[in-house]
Amino acid sequence: IDFTHPMFLKEIGPPKATRIKRIWDQGLVPAALANCPPVALLASANTYGVEFDEAEINAALNGGAPIAHKDCDGHGTHVAGIAAGGVKFPTPGGDAEKVGVAPEADIIAVKLFDNPEEIRFRLAAGMGALVGWEARFRDAVLYCLRTAQTPPPNGLGKPVVINMSLTNNKQPGDGLDGDARWVDGLMDPAGPGGSLNFPTGAIIVKAAGNDGDATKRQVARIVVPAGGQVTVPLG
């Protein structure tokens, strides 16, 4: 997310003040374990990447210590603007005619894409094993849920909507893959609330993908009838 964009400010200042409560950049290499998000917010047993809080973002906006996070292709900023772009634009030259769906919402941003190919856990003694894609995805979801719903001062103590405008054309996009089933388990309305179940106060919205063209699909589900057979032609 472009944290400098005025649509994410609650005060345009001076001094400027952000509406972004947390940024977790999974691809940054932390100088120390203290730079990472707390393990209690993740699914993984270890932590990684670099977390920036509201105070650090505000300091960077007002000429203090810079933070290394950036939006590498604009997609995250674009989507965050649709979801939560606000009305605080400098005049003249600002245009807040069109704002986001929730223009006063607090924002938690996780950078999941456009990262180095190798991301490693940060241990007290140094860097550890590689972090796989599934772990990073699940850590990102739980980080948002737990950060939002944990009471202050460690969290925000608020309901949360998670938007994931991302997909993978190596998956069927039918909501039945492993990650989707895992999310369903987290959101089970019949389950007791806890660190791995969020039956109330949370909504997760994920894109099905841009792969409606059947010629671009890489995955298909084939159901073989009981006692029967299916012939599958392959080009």
C-alpha cells in the first residue's frame, strides 16, 4: 500500500496522521526479531518479515525515520482505495468526489505478493528455514483477524473485513481448494470463538480469479461415477 497517499490519511496536516494501523511486509528482511510481528498473531511457529505500526508510519509521513515498505505495482493501493479510500485531500488539486466503500475505516495491510522468491523465518540467532506459500497465506489471514479482534493495546478490538484480490490459476477457483477450506473452518459460525475460530465480527472476501476463459485454465475437477469411467481427452 502507498501509505503516503492522502486517501489513507485521517489528517493531512501538518502533522499528517495515517488511518493505517499496521503494515506487515512479508518480504523485508528484519534486522532483529523485534522488527517482526508477534508469533501469537500468526499460524506459523516462527515469525518473519517486518511489521510497521501506526506510530512508525506517522513518523515516516512527517519527516522522521523512513520505512522500507512500498507498493511495487500499484494493485494493493488501487484495491485499498476502493475499499477504504478517504476524503482527506489537500486543496487545491485534490479530488475526493469518489471515495471508498468505508472511507473512515482503520486499515491493516499485508504485502503477500511482489516479494523475493525466498523468504525465511527470523529466529533469535538469525535467519531460519524458508517460508512456503501456504504458510504465508495463512499467516496473512490470521494476522489480520487476530490484530483486529485482539483488544487494545496489543490489537484494535474491532470487527474486520478482509479483502483478498488475488488468485492462482493453478487452482480451480471453486472454493474447494485447501486454502479455501481452511478459511471456511476459521469462519465456521457454529464454532466457539477463539484464536482459530472467528464466528462473529469477521468477513473474508476473496477473488475467484480472472480465468473465466476455459483455454487459460490449468486445473479441472473430474468426478468419476461409482462403478463407471471417464475418458479425458488431452490436447
